[in-house]
Amino acid sequence: MEHVDKPIVLHFTPALPCTCGRMSHYGEMFNGCDGLLVRCYEHGLVQFTVGGQKPTPYALQELYASIVRFVLASYDDFGSASVIGPINPREVPGYQPPSPEAMERYTTQFEGIEDAWIVRYAPDANTLITVYVVWSYDENMFYLYTEKGMRT
């Protein structure tokens, strides 16, 4: 049997601390690795594919679920969100490319140092807001943008 290093996404209770200290109910385990990697909403990108591989439907579902978790947590777990699809980070309003220092530290494991997605967020039944999510591989975290730029 061929060894494949793919994550198994887990939801668990009670919550455990992420490396940042924030408590989380989500984590990943990898085939052949000991231990659970606890990931909070801000550090919890679930990515099964690397370097232009086409994701399976399950991998895409888990990737989008991690993006939705981040968006909803950014809005105090209120409302609903749907990922529309990936976009070039440079198309995100207010996006600033990584510093040259970050680019130098970056390994070529991924196609780019950051990925981005467009998301529709609905705080209520009558409102629909377009938001943008950027994942930084260098910083290992999500960032949320609106039409006005990065949301802090």
C-alpha cells in the first residue's frame, strides 16, 4: 500500500489550543504522523493539494469549509457564507503583496506565496456582502478583505 500524506480533518470536543493559544474544535492528522495539529479559524487552511494539482471533490469541500469557518468567525459566528471560487490575490481590494524578505524566505513548494478566494457573506436574509479571503503561506494565516481593504 502506497503511503499518502493527506490530512484527516477532525472536529472534536472539548476545544484544544491552537499554536496561537486560541481554542479550537478543529484539527488535522496526517497519515503516518503522530499527533493532532489543532487549527483555529485564523490558522486553519485545509489544503490537500499542492503545486497545481486538481483537488478532489472532498478536498475542495474541506478547503472551502475552512474558508467559511474563518469568515464566520471573523463576524462573531453570525450569518452564513459561501465560497464563490479562487481569484488572483492581486485582484483583492487593498491587497499588498508580501515583502521581498517574505519572498526570499518562501520555499517553492506552492505555486504562489498567497492564495485568495471570493466569498459571499450574508449577515441576514436581506444582505449579501462580497468579501475576500487571502491565505499567506509565509505567515500561515488567513486575512479578510472587504471592498474597503483589509479588515482588522
